[in-house]
Amino acid sequence: MGTACLFLGAWSVLSCTAGRALVSGGPSDALVRRASHVGLVVGAGLIVCGGALL
């Protein structure tokens, strides 16, 4: 269970970082940036919880 949380958290952090890098400019930039911050927080929480379960 802990390993799955670690992998899911790492995937979330990487995908949010890559998604933010792909979208630059335009009206949806602020929305993508906000969603990326939420995804990074969720991913970091999953990594912390996964580490605690190991």
C-alpha cells in the first residue's frame, strides 16, 4: 500500500509539473497553474503518506 502511494504521488507531481510546462500563455494559463498547484499538493501528500506506510 505504501509503495502504491509513493508511485501515485510521484506520478501526480511529475504530470502536474510537465502539464504546466506544456501550457504557456492564453486564457487557460491561470486555470492550469491553479490546478497544477492542487495536483502538486495532493502528490506531495501521497508521497508523505506512502512513506509513512512503508
